[in-house]
Amino acid sequence: MMHRHSGLKTALGIFFTAIMLFPVYWMVNISFTAKGSIRSGDVIPMDFTLDNYARVLDIQLPNLATSIVLALCCVILTLVIALPSAYALSLLRVRGSRVISFLLIVAQMIPAVVITLGFYEIYNKVGLLDTIPGLVLADSTIAVPFAVMLLTSFMESIPKSLLEAAEVDGATRLRRFTSIVIPLSRNSIVTVSLFAFLWAWSDFLFASTLDGGGSRRPITLGLYAYIGAQTQEWGPMMATAVLSSIPATILLVFAQRYVAAGVTAGAVKD
């Protein structure tokens, strides 16, 4: 009886997983299908071609490089701000920490479109439109509040005895932060880095508003370029989508075990 229930659960799991992954398969399928055969809707590409990839590689590689630089810089800026902030809120017990934690929650509730309009007005005055630093700063406003909250939750669970022992040995606050807190926070740091990377990588709203029509275009805008009022170039668009999915997929595969541990970090305290 147990084997029957186990087999049923496995079958249902496979079925629902196939449903969820079918759009991904269809994206890959269309990317390998010639333009004249896309409307036929073949589940397996009968008119196989690599022309779509040959067409988009030269055009989209600069956009792909821009997105990689943008996402990595967003990760770095997020960690530079979030790590010391979480350390101060969780272990140094700075004055007003509860108010700051509340404001972080409020910051995540503000619609991104509202933030975007504010950034546009500021960037237009200071000359940051169509710049990598401008997009990095904008994307970090989404990642930093989440990063601080997650890291704070984990750091609060670090045994105080470790920090007290280090203090007795003469370690300064900075030394305790770099030698104890950061190494112990590895899983949470990887989780925060992954989410920051993915947010910057998939951003369209900030990029489309703050791009300014220049040449520094992330891959999301490169993908959108194939959608017009009169035509949609599905083959090149899906080929671009496949290329843009590769870096994120690789990161998820290698970081998944750290993310699983990092998301639950600090949920259970002694």
C-alpha cells in the first residue's frame, strides 16, 4: 500500500513538473525552429535551424555582457551595504534598530514604478541616465532591504559566546565581524547574492525607464527589441531568451544547496 501511494506521488510530481517546465521547453523549441515553420506549432522542431542563434549572437552579446556587469556590481554594492548594516542591527544593538527594521519592511512595500519615477527625475538632473552606476544603484534599492533583513535574522542566531570569547582575546568589533560573523554567514551571503543577481539580471522596469535610449542596454531590453507594433520575431526573441537564461541557470544549480540553508537561517533560535 505504501509503495502504491509513493508511486502515485512520484507520478503526480513528474506530471506537475512537466507542466511547469513546458514553457521552458517551448522557448528552446521555438529558438531552433525556422521562421516559416513557427506557426505550425510542432512539439519537436521539424524545420531545425541555428539561424536564430547566429543572428542574435553578434547583436546580443554586448547586451549580455552589460547585464553580467550590472548584476555583479549590484551584488557587490548590496553586500557592502547589507553586511555591516545587518551586523549593527543584530549584534551591536544600535539605537533605533527596531525603527530601522520597520522602515526596511516599508521600503519593500513601495511599488517599483514609484521608485523608478523618482530615480528618473534625480538621474536626469545629475546625469546618471543611461549609465551602469545608475542602474546598479536603482537595482540595489530592491535588493538591499531584503538582504539586510535576511542577514540580520541569521546573525541574531550566532552564539554570543563566540563573539564574547573573541572579545576576551582582544578582537575588535571589525575583527569579530570579518573573522567570525562573515564566515558563519556564508549560506545567507550566497542566498542574498543570488537574489540580488537575479533581480538585477531580470530587471526591465528600471532599465527601460533609466536607459535613456543609449547603447548600454541590458539583455532584457535587447529581448524587448524583437517585439514591435507590427511584427514579433519569435525565433530571435526565443534564442535571446535561451541565452539570457544560461547564466542564471548555472548560478541556481551551483548555489541551490546554499540557498536552501540560507533561506531558513535564523528561523530557529536557541
